[in-house]
Amino acid sequence: MKPLLLILCLTLSTLTFAGKNDTIKSSLLLLIDSSGSMSNAIGNGNQNIKIESAKRAAIESVAKAVANNLVEVAILAFEGGCANPVPSYVNFTTDETKLTDFIHTLQPGGGTPMADAVLFANKFMQDNGKPNALSQMIVLLADGQNDCGNVKQAMATLQASGAVFRHETVGFGIEPNSQASSDLRYIASSSGGSYHHANSATQLADVLIGTVDTLSVIDMLGQFKYHSLGKNKPAKPKIKRNKKPSISMDLLDRI
């Protein structure tokens, strides 16, 4: 009887674990710039420090994302050199405390290895995100110009591999016509995503929360996969909306 009881307990544990995992519909990866320039003020009269504003916005968006255990979130912090573009990260989870604790540890320092960090993030999503998620998306937040590798070459490499995921990119406190802005726009457009500009903690929070809202909308429709593998996109459904579209609806229009 004891072996039978043990087998039964193990079976029930497996079913319980599988049931929890099956509730996850989306995988969201936050790729956050923690380079030295993130220790600066946002600028344009805004004296708030970039990294602290980014932390608050990330914490707010993470709380919304994991509220119903439908979205798993991973956070990757990139800074330093080419050899190790992502020195710290927390893997996909729905544990808000674990994610928030990691965000609090972020400290600015080092360079901005954006191109290599994007390569790392896409491989990370492919290896660790839920394979049958309805939507998978990378949100890239940066405040400076790439100083490691080449952004266009990195995106070409991902496209050739057939495993480039949709990127929503955010330029935080940067000049609209700068090289950093150009790089972020290119990453977004090359992956079927869109670029956003933020000059305050409030704007940044709105953008990050907007991406979470978009994941929820697409999961509800159940028609879209966020990674762009060269497949034809399905026709967009007609959705009734207010005159001024929300950030989430603006993102949906760009799918």
C-alpha cells in the first residue's frame, strides 16, 4: 500500500503543478538598461533620477502583469561590456515579491551593450518562456546609445534564426533624433513592434502598463503570436473604441 500511496501522491502533485502552469497565457520579458547613464536626472527640467523612475514604473507594471497569474514575467538588466551584457536577471515567474525584490537591487553602472543584450534576451525568451504561450513580448527600456556590437546586425541575426520576438522599445529621457532613438526604432520596426518615447516617470509607467494591457487584449482575442517568424498576420478584428485611443489600443493597431 505504501508504494501505491506514494505513486498517488506524486501523481497528484504533478497534476497540481501542471494545472498552475497551464494558466499562464503570456510571457513578458523586461529588458532594462542599468548602465551608468541611468544614474543621471531625466533632464528637460525633470530632476528625478532615471533608474529610480524606471524602478517605480517596472514595479507598477509587474504588479499588474502577474495579478491574475496569467502572465509570467522575466527581468533582465543590461550594462557593462560585450562579454557579459546581461550580468543579472530573474527568470520567468508570477511571483510579484521575487520580481519586485530584484528590481530594487538594480544599480546603474557600466556601458550600454544594447545589441548584445537584445541577442541575449531573444535567446532567453526562446529557452525559458512558456512554449505554447499565446503571446510573447520583449519590452526594451534604454536611455543611451548602443556601445557594443551593431544593432542592425543583431536584428539581422535574429531574423535569420527565425526566432526574433516582438519588441516594444522605450527611449527614456533621450533626444528624439539621437542615435539611441534611431536604434530603438529600428529594433521595434524590425520585430513588428513599436517605439515609445518617455520623458517622465509617469509617461514611462503609462507605456509599460500599456504593454501589459495589450497582452491581455491579445490573449482575450486568442489570435496573435508576438514573435515574428515571417508568417502572415491574421486580419485585425474591428474593435469599438473612444476617439482618443489608449496606449494598448495603439499598440494593437501596429500588430
